[in-house]
Amino acid sequence: MIVEYIRYKLPAVTCSAFESDYARAASSLAASAFCLGYELSRCTDEPGTYVLRIRWTSVEDHMQGFRRSEHFPPFLAAIRPYVPQIEEMRHYELTAVAGGVSD
């Protein structure tokens, strides 16, 4: 398993639309066999800052499997207006340092 983090910095006026559009895009993530789960979090200190966390079966499954599947075009269409506001988009592997809920 691999974890992808995508960090967005948005103007406050777009936050409501962003959340609605990501709710729509989430159906593509949920339909993908390569996606093990996802969550969108909003920063309480900077309300225009969001982090999307997606758990993938592997980097290859994300980059080759999901992005070449029928689920990617509707996902991208829903979030395309926000792509320029991405500040970070990277894959991370888990380490042995963990506690609490394993999700």
C-alpha cells in the first residue's frame, strides 16, 4: 500500500464548490479497484488549505492502472479547475512508526 497526499491552497470563495466537486470526484475513487480509501481534510487554521489523502494498492496501480482506467477521466473533469492550486502531490510509504487507528 502507498499513500498519496495532495495539498491544495484555495481562495476562500471557492471552498464550497471545491468540496462539492470533490464529492463528485470521489465516486471515481470509490469505483476503482486500485483505491483502498480516501479522505479530504480542511485546515482549521487556514480554511482555504486542504489535504486529500488517498490510499492506493501501489504507485504503479495509481499511475498506470487508475490513470488509464475509465474512472480517471470523470475524476479529472471534476477536479480540473483546482489543479493549478496544488501545492504538493506525492506518494509516501508507511513506516513502522504508527499508533492509534491503523486507517
